[in-house]
Amino acid sequence: MTEIAITGLSYRYRRGAHALQDVTLDVPSGAILGLLGANGAGKTTLLQCCAGLRQPDVGRVLVGGDDVAARALIVRGVLGYVAAGMELPRDVTLSALERWIAPLHRRWDPDLASSLRERFGLDGTRRLATFSRGEYMKAALLCALAAQPRVLLMDEPLSGIDSVSRDEIARGLLVAAATVGITIVIASHDIAEIESVLSHVAILVSGRLRCAGTLDEIQARYRRITMLGSDEVLGALAREQSWLDVTRAGRMLCVVADTSRTPLDPAMLRRRYAAADSLTVEDLSLRDVFSSVVRSGRVASSSAEAA
């Protein structure tokens, strides 16, 4: 079942630059999707369009079948939104903040709030002004999760937080997704912060969606071919087809293949390039996939603009 349906979404800033261009993406119910992209890729704009905080120029977003442009889904508690730099009242204790927020949400779960407070190691009697950055973000996440929205949107929530706090927040997200069934979208440019919790991945480059799927599908889709040999042999491999990414260092050539475009047969490659000193085909980490997709996407965008 699709929880978030984004169709043909485009958004242009007042100065004329495109923040998003024709983005179409389905997020299944219960997924934890990592919306990955470099700074300026359009992640925040896409989340804000999904939350109804920005109105796209073209396209629409449905959450649970409701158009976010027509329904106040944040007010109705369908959507939750947590972003780095968001402000909570700092002169109140966490317990007082929970008591103030609870009546605003029909599905507020005090038991879940208490469980998350304990899991995050937060003292409800302390004022938020005394919290560290990590504790502050845990408090924001607690308030968002205890409201039990159908969808939680998170914009760089772990940026600048220590590793222990990141791990605690990650575990809290997994527990919430499993027990409450919340669909979560986390926008980030730092894969190491969020990879452990992801079930799905989408990569934005210069406002365009370059790839999307389950984490397993994305990692299975791309392969790195590394070959050691003469200039003639390396040149033949480099020219063979339109690789996603090409890196040459002396007598070694590395290319990244997108197997969704062209099926990859390692045995056939080894027979074809028997003259090579060595040829290996290996899986890529999510970080390597991200780097290759971003580099190739920037080249494609630059070529399109030049044309």
C-alpha cells in the first residue's frame, strides 16, 4: 500500500532556479525512506511540499489518499515534521511540554511518550534550555512520535549530534515504525547517520529524482568493475557503453554499471577482456552508490543545460 504518492512535482524559486523538477515517487506504508542528496539537491523543498508548507508549481502530493494542498494534515495529526534547527519552548520542562502538546493530538499516547523518554534517557523535570543538542532533538522526536502521525517527515534530524545520541534516536525510530506503523521519510546528506534504519532509498540530484527503491534493490542495481591492464584494454572497456561513473588511475580503470539499464554478465566480461591483467566485479556500499549517482547526475544536468 502506498502511503505517500508524489506525482510530477516541480517547484521553482522566485529567482527562477528549479528546486525540484518532475519528481515522481511512491513511499509504501510502514517504510523508512532515506531521501538522500547533497546540500542544495532539493531535499528540504520536497519535504516541505509533502508537508503542505510549500505549494508546488506543478504536480501534487497525496498522503493516505488526501491531497496535502487541500487538507491541513499537520493540524489533523496525519503528518509529523521534525527538522534540524526547529524551535521548541525552552523555558518549560519536557513534562510540561508534553502536557501542553497532548490535547492537540487525538492519538497522543502517554505510554509511548513515557517509553521514549526512558529509551532516550531524558529527564522530564529538566527545562529544555538545559538540554544538549542531542537531547533537544530527542525531545522533538519524542513529541512527534507520541502524537502517532501516519507519516513523519524528518529534515537532517541527526546533523551535528554525537554518535551515541544518533544510535539512540535510530533505535527509537525503528521501535516506533515497528510498533505504531509510522511511515518515515528522513532527508539527509550523511548516509552514515541513517543507513542502519532504512528500508527504502531515494536519491535526488539537482532537483531530479535519479533512483528509488528498497535498500536491497538499490544496492543490487549497481556494480563496480575494476580492471588492470594496458591503455588499449582499458580504453576499450571505457568506451564499451555509457557507464554511470568512470575513474582512471594509471593502469587501473574503475567503472560503475547501472544494471537496470544494461544487464551485466561478469563471466562474459572476463572472456571479452581476457587480455586484462585482472578484472573484478563487486557490490557497492550505499555510500558508493550515492557518490556515483550524484556525480553522474551532475554531469547529466550540466550536459542538458549546455544543450
